[in-house]
Amino acid sequence: MAHMSTIVIVSALACGEIEAEVSRILAPYYANMSVAPYIIRPNNQELQDMTRFYQTDNLEVLAQHLDEWFNCDEAGVDEEGLYGISTNNPQGWWDSWVIENWIDSLEDKSVFSIGEFIELIDEDPEISPMVVVEPDGKWHDQEGVDPTWQKEILSNYPDYLVVLCDLHI
């Protein structure tokens, strides 16, 4: 189980419907959503890791274990090598979420103007979130406490709101 401190940027016009707007923006990233079948092919590093782990380079044997690595529905070997077929959401980042203040120094407030939130991370860069999701659904994540990248994104939306969310996977 992992939690991701996340901010979702929503239109100030959504003020009465913030939860519905956050839900709409986060929907494409629901981990348990089935999608149209697609092919998964392990890259060279993944294939080396599997070979080392299972102590074999036999692709037929590795195909039997592919679902353990990529959660695929079907696996096999073709002229291009090892493959799997999956219907799992390749963009899946959460299985549940809640609008919640994850900043200890604040009380119960979980919605801020863009300016307020930029001031907060200027005062304490360690409160910057792991993930920023834009109103059009574009997902950004980056490790580290330097909030420069977040402030650049936020500055594109001066009249919007920041909603603090805790995403669980």
C-alpha cells in the first residue's frame, strides 16, 4: 500500500462541484479500470531481470511467469520475442482517493487558490506534493523536494484552485 500526496488543479467555476471535478480529472488513472487489450513486451533490462530471477533464458518458460511481472492476461512467444496481452490500465495510479489535507502544519483546509498554495510551498518546500494533475488530466510526478517544477505548472492556472488529495495504490 502506498499513498501519494497529490494536488489536482480545478477551475474556480467548479467551486460547488469540486469532488465531481476531481473525480472527472482523476478517472483515467484508475488502476482497476479495464481497457482494450494491448501488447506488453519486456524491455532488455526487464528481460535480463527475469532471466536472472528464474535462472533461465528459455522464453517459453519466462512466458509462463510474465503475468507475475506485468499482470497480463495472456503471454507467449512470437517472432519478436516474449509478449503479454493485458487489459489493465497502463496509466493506473490509484485504486482509491480522498480529498484530504496532508499538510500537518495546516488545519482542515484542503482547497486553496493557486497563489495561496504557491506561497505555502515557498515557505516550506517540503510540503510540495508528489503528484500534480492539471485540469486537462495531464499527470506530473517527480521525486525530490524542489518545488520549482510544481510552481511552473501552477503558474499556468492563476485563476484556478488547488485541491489536496491523498491517492492510494
